[in-house]
Amino acid sequence: MSKPERNRDRDSEATFGEYGGQYVPEALMPAVQELEDAYERYVLENEDGFMDEFRERMRDFGGRPTPLQRADRLSDRYDREIYLKREDLLHGGAHKLNNALGQVLLAKYMGKERIIAETGAGQHGTATAMAAAHLDMPCEIYMGRTDINRQRPNVYRMRMNGAEVNPVTAGSGTLKEAINETMRDWATTVERTHYVIGSIVGPHPFPKLVRDFQSVIGRESREQIREKAGRLPDSVLACAGGGSNTMGTFYEFVPDESVDLVAVEAGGSSLEIDEANALAPNSATLSTGTDGVLHGAMTKLLQSGDGQIMESHSVSAGLDYAGVGPELSYLVDTGRVTPVSVGDDAALNGFHRLSNLEGIIPALETSHALGYLERAAGPAADGRAAKPRDENHEDLGDLVVVNVSGRGDKDLETVLEETEKRDLEAAPDVEVFDR
Amino acid sequence: MSEIEAAIRENHPALITYITAGDPSLEDTREYVEALDRGGADLIELGLPFSEPIAEGPTIQAAINRALDAGTTPQGFFELVDDLETEAPLLVMTYYNMILQYGPEADVRPFVERAAEAGLSGIIVPDLPAEEADPLRAACDDHGLDLVFIVAPTTEGERLETIMSQVSGFAYVQARLGTTGARADVSNATHDSLARLSAYDVPKAVGFGVSEGDHAAEIIEAGADGVIVGSALVDIIAEHGEGDAPAADALEAKAEELKRGARRGGGVDVPEPEQP
């Protein structure tokens, strides 16, 4: 039986081992293939100087390179060298612009006339709206109704940058539904519209395209740490939801076998799942998920035994997703990336600790990586240093890089609310207001 | 010739109907399938609900939500199909993850085996393009099931050639870009697609947006061998409640209207029924 033109071996480039692929409606296949072609020409081969223009705009508009900073007080606390990759200092306050600007520019090179994107917490939506304004492209953002209500400042930012914001009322009104609705728009308008997907998820070539735009994080970090510390780090930590900052941070380090790569997922309130109600009170897909197909790719998923996708949960909206990038699923299976998970409480403590010790208010997403740092390397409960090694992971080593994927201004309201509900060791007394 | 292909060719012009299994309950679905069968449906697609139906418009999304809320599972779905006795062959329409997860591991074969055992004649998977279909196609071949592919308005060139060379059952011609849902007219894309496909001697059925007998007539006249109607039927189900006998009657009447329209488009002289 003859096969469609571009059929390929399972280990060739549309997939990462068994993961990835192009599980999309037929109507989208030509667009996905057109994007593959554009990815190869413009991104991989720098046709028409695309990558030169991208890097120049990321420097002038985005503020790259971002610093790698030694965290002095964290280094003292953990009795080892801790460096922070400051993606929170990128324009917009998160790593998201790396991808958004890359894709909007690519859409322009492809001759597309309109940009659509999904957003959960609003970080990818605001980055896309900024990039679209910067590059003069009409832009529409799909955002769940629940997320719109809890992320109002980001909705205003998108509107101020000239983007339309389309509320999605289906399901729980969060990221998963927003992606569904953006895919439906794309299936209708595919001929002139580019879908700027926000993470290393979706059908090939999105996972590679987004990774390549984000890989600047690891490339800079690798050079910077060698310059500052004179060697490669022992371990690199990044939080993982869909996985764009994770893969962006790890990618350049994957061949460096001496460097441990630790993906820190949201453990939410529990790792237990409620199968009957299709609820997972966490977003720990790499740690607990099973293989399946969602949003165009084979990957690890939070799903019921029947294959229904679970409603995930995390205190951090940006990690709250039932899937994960197929490349990370692959790297976890091969043992190159170690998945760990940190619950809401530890993440909130991580948030307060960095704010208090280093004067950096991190995103709640990033706070999970900081929560893990405390668990793996923090002082033992009896006050003595030298905590036993974490059972999920070998020693972090003497030189650690943590990606600060974004700043936490967007999270202040959530943090205040969630802190009040809890007795958190690292939280300050905020009773200065009449509440 | 497969059962599905025979059902289209022998009942030309054919009516293919879709409803979501479990909307509002599997018991109701049984009544509705029998009503559609009586009303003249030549093939009946049953949707097995999946939580992320990216190819569906609002009508079928809502039906899927109702079915999931009612607790519809693949096991319950297959038990329903086990008991159904219809003249029209049955197909299951569902998303790829539901097929993968039926067995203990991510593998398509247990689902296909069970589908064959239940007496289903074919499978349609809206998020499975031909490029990813090898494992499912092999399993379907082993069990004598058709794997029906969709041809979209954007399907062209070599991809169209290869998809049309592998048609199994019939070619599902997507009438327009976008998602499923009843529309007020027949799109130009339908005429363009049918013209593009006229050279291929395979049964062609048109879906996405077909809601009335007049649409069916126009589509058959434009060269299709069948029409596929889903959202217009789901609308009828949504208007009626659970265990509501008139819903079955209304579905039967709608199927009759659509079948009459199709036959009119095929040049068959059909007297309108006497008005009560």
C-alpha cells in the first residue's frame, strides 16, 4: 500500500522516540507541513537572514542576553554555588517572549496575515500580544473564562497591546479548553492564519520550533556559567508545565552528561488522582502521567483509564496543564531528565524565600524549582546543615543553575490569598494592611 | 466490497447520520439509532465521547459533554452496540486517544478487536491524518473494519492522490474549513471539492454543515454519493429531554426528510408526504 508522501520512520524527525507526531485533523495537515517547511528554511537554515533578524530583535526589543546571577544568600543557605538565570528580566517579565517573537516573526516571513494564540495564565498571551504589536500583526488570544477572571491585569495588557481577547466558556474554562478553541479557529482560518502555540506541545514541528526559540536560555547559561564559575554546572533546575522554559534551559546541556537536568513539576495539593471525576489535583505529568495523544502529539498525559483527559490543578496557573512536551517525555524515559514534583505549599515557601533572601519576586511557576532546591539541599529540620540526599534524585552537586522563568508580580494576588490560608515558614507577616 | 461501501452504493444516494452515544443516555441512544434506521439512514455513525473534541463545533461539543456527564464509557458504548440490530451498518467516530487507551497499554488493537466483536463496520478518527494511521489501519485490516479518512478543502496534490488511493468504505468529504455544525447553506467549497474528486471512482459522502433536505439534494446533484448529517440531529436531541419519545419520532422524520432530499438530488422522483 502506498503511503502519503511525507510518511516517515518513527524515529525520524517528527518524533522523539515514540513521542510527538502529527495527530491533527486532516484540514490542518497542509498548514502543519507548510510550517515544517518554514521551520527548516528560516529557523534551521537562516534563509533570508531570519535568525539574524530574530536575534537582533530579541536583543533590542527583548533585552537579551539576560544575566546569570550568583545568588549569594541562597548559596550560603545551601552551602553550594547557586546561580540564577534571570529570564524574569526579559521584556514582559518571562521567558515567553523568546517563543512568541520568534513565531510572530516566522508568520510574517511565511506571509500569514493574522496571529492567534491560546493562553492560560496570560503570560503567553501577553508575550504574543507584545510581539504582534511590535511586528504589526493582527492578533487574537483565546483565554478560558475562569482564567480571564483570575488574571485580569494580563487581560488588560493584551488589550492595551491591541490584541482581541476571546473568552472560552467550555469545560473548566482554563488552558486546555483555550487550546481546543484556538485549534478550532485555526482549522477554520488556516490559510491565512498562524497559530502561535505557547509551549513545546502540539503537532510537529511545534515542539522543535518552540524549543529552538527557547534554547537561547540554555545556550547563554552554558556560556555564562563557564565564564563565571569556570566549569559546567553539576545540575540545572527548571520548572515544568508544558515545558517550554524547561526544554529551553536543558536543550544545550543534554549532550553534557555530567550535568543533571531536573524538571520540577507541580505536585499541587496531592499526587493522588480522582478517576471517577476526572480530576488530578496536580500537574505532575512527567512524574505520574501515562502515554496518550493530546493536542496533536503523543506524550505523557494525566488521563483516566478510558482516555479522558483530567482536569489538572496547581496553585500556579502556568503549570496547570494535563499534558507536557513530547521531547521531555522522551528525555524522562531515557533517563536524561529527572522529573520531581513539588506541592503548592513548598512552592509558596520557595516564592517567599527568594523574595526575602534575594530581592527577587519569582513567578509561582519558578517557585516550584526553588521549592525543590530547598527540599533537596535545604537545612534539615533539626537545624543542622547537610540534609540527607533526596530520594528522588542524586545530590544536586556543588554548582547549581536555576532558571528563573519569570517574575512574580502577576501572582501577588494569588500568593496573598494562598499564604493566608496556610502556615508557611518562609512567609512574611503582611498584616500591615487593614484587610 | 466492504459492508459500508455496499451500503452506500446499493442505497445510492445514501444518508449517513451521526449522533453522540450517551446523549443524553445510552438507553436513549438505542431508541434514536433505531429511529434513524427506520427513517432511512443507510449508515449510522455513533460518536464515542472524548473530553477534548477539537474538530467539533458547539452543538456536538455540548452533546459530548452531556454524554460524559451521563457517565458514558467505552465499555457501556460497546455493550450498547452489542445489542443493536439495525439494517444500516454502524461506524464509531472517536478521537485517537480513546482508541489507544481501550486496552491496558497504549495500543490500538484491543479497541479494534472489541469494535469488530460488537459488530461495528468502520471507524472514523477526526484527529488521525493518514500519516499517523499505519497502526490503526493494520488493526482494522486484520478485523475487516473500514478506516474512513476525511478529505478536507485543504487536501491537495500528492496527499489527495494517496488518500484517495487508500479509501476504505468511502471518502468523507469535509464540506468546509472549520468545525462540525449545522449551517444555513451549502458552501462553495463543497462544489469545488466534489469537482476535484470527480475523477476518483470511490464513494464520496459530504459532511460538515449539512442540515436540510434541500442541502442534501444540492450536494447529491453536485456529484456526491451520500450526505452526512450530525449537528442537525443532535439539535433535535438537545431540544428534547431524557427518555422523550417525541425525540425519536422527530429524528425519524428528519432522516426521512434528508433521505428524500438526497434522492431528489439524485434525480429520483420522490413524492412529498401528505401533510397531516
